[in-house]
Amino acid sequence: MRTPHHIATHSRFNPHEELGELGALDDGPLEEFLQEDPSTEEPSVDQPSVDRPSGDRMDLTAAPEVEIGGFPFLLQLVDGRLDSVKVTVPDVAADRVTLAAVSATAHDVRFDGDGPTSIRGARVPELNGDVLLSFADLNRELGASQVTFTGAGRDRVSARGTLPVAGHDLRLRADVRIGHDGDQGIDTQIGGIRLDIGDLATYRPGARASEGLHLTPKSAADLARETRKVRALLTVPSVVQRMGVPEATVREALSNADRLAELTGSERFVHQAMRINLLDLALAHPEVLDRLGFDTALLDALSRLTRPVLADRLSLGFRLPEPPQGELRLRDVRVEEDGIRVRLAGEGLAFGP
């Protein structure tokens, strides 16, 4: 996972100046919340804000940006409340990935304490926000396999790229469906997983007849023209059974070159050859796969690349943190052009002792 970059911040409004007449602040939650960078600019009357509030205390790798709504700030604070507080935090670690931005606005924030210089905590009746999991970050952080993620619909993501397996770079295709995992999590369902070994064969994890490792139409057609390899396949009873070739036809083909040419020259033979699960053949008759030109180390590695293993590599799921008090839940999840955006809402949140 990449190291999230530090975002330099600039303060546009210094609440300490307005609070100077009230005396020095103690080290309570307000002081931590409003702690600023020493460099400041002129106050903005229209949009007061405080940058870099408490990144170190919250164990964040980049400083949050805080904007305080309502005016005047001091009168709100004396009254023990703030109309709204918007917090934007860049580069937030979440499981295996980094969230490009987490933005939330708290409404009607109420402070607990004896005044603006002695605040012990805060209560947030309502909070709304969103989380962005950007494709640019996913491509960097999960890009050890050189996979690129792009949007493919409101709830779908396309994964395309290469996956190194046993010294071979296999072309990867997969479709990821994004959905809810309860009220606090994002779930991903991985489907359509496919690994292409050049034009030789295609691997699809699973136990169905269409899954496993199968020849491509091109390689099956090439096989039909190579008598020695065809004979090696037709000597394996399980292969003949899977191809659906009658035993009498096989016996004639193995004993008569013209019959063999007639069998392999038909278009049907290509489709029959594509039915063979080469992984099953490798387990029972590895010498046959060796004659066909397959790398046995690659076949062994593919047999261990089950659907759960591949799905885990492509998983984009994460869960929201549990707040100390109140509820934080997902409202909506959708795939946009730049990434996966999650709308969230909170109620009855409280911070402090």
C-alpha cells in the first residue's frame, strides 16, 4: 500500500484570536480540535474554517481540513454549540486500500463543559458524508498484479490486466459487483474470472464442466493438425469419454491414419478437444500435458488458484469504523467514473469522556 501524501494546509480563520479575551484555553477537547499551524492568513468572514485540527491525535497520515459553518463563531461557541462542522480527511487507510477522501458534515454540534475554555466533549445529533475509494488508488495499491480497475455500471467494476503465475504473465479478466455488507460494510462479489495463457488455454476457477483449464479454439485447431499429440490424447480413456468420441471411432483412428485424419479434420473435433479439463488430465496423466507443451509448474500453480484465492486478491470491500457512541451507517453505494462513492449517515454520535 502506498504511503499517503501529506497535504499542506492553510488557516483562514483563527478562533484563538476571537477567544483571546476569554483567557488562555486549557488542554481540553476544544484546544485539541482547534490546534492550528503557526502560519495564518486574514480571517474569512463569509466562510470561517480551521485547517489541520487534530491529525496527530487521530492517528491520521494527512491533516484534516475543518470548516465551521454559521456566524459569528464566538457567539456560537459561548452558547455551547456550532451550527455545522465539515471535516474532510484525505488518504485514510481502510483495510488493504486507502480511501482517497472522507468528507462529513456534522449539524447542530453541542459541546459538554462549563464554557468555551473548558470543553470536555461534543454531541453530534446528525452527520452526513461520503467516502471515495478512487480507481487511481486501487490501481496503485493493488497493482502488484498489474490490474486496472474501471467503472462498468452503477454497481459494477471491471478488472483487467496481467497476473504473474509461476513465471508466466497471464491475462486477467474479472467483473466485480459492489454492494452493501449490512449497514457498515462494502461487499464485493467477483465473477467472470478468467486467466488466459496466451492463445494456448484459458483458466476459469471452479468445478463446473465449463470451468478449469481448457484449450482455446486456436490451440485446439492447431492440435488437430499434430498427429503425435492427438494420438497421445486418444490413448487416455477419460479424455476420450470427456470428448464424447465413441470408443469404436477411437480404435479405428488409432489404427488407421486415414480414419485419424477424418476424425481430426472435422470441425466437431475442435469443440470436442476444448471440452477437456487440462488440470484433471495433468493430475492423472502429467506426461500427456508435457507432450502438449504445458509447463507443469504453471499447471500446479493454477490448481491452487481457486475462486476464493483470486476473489480475495480482487476484493475491494471495507467496513466503516464503529463509533464510541451512536450509529454510523451506509446510505448508498455507487460506482462513478473516478471510483466507488459511499454515502454515509450518523446519528446520536458523542465524543469525549
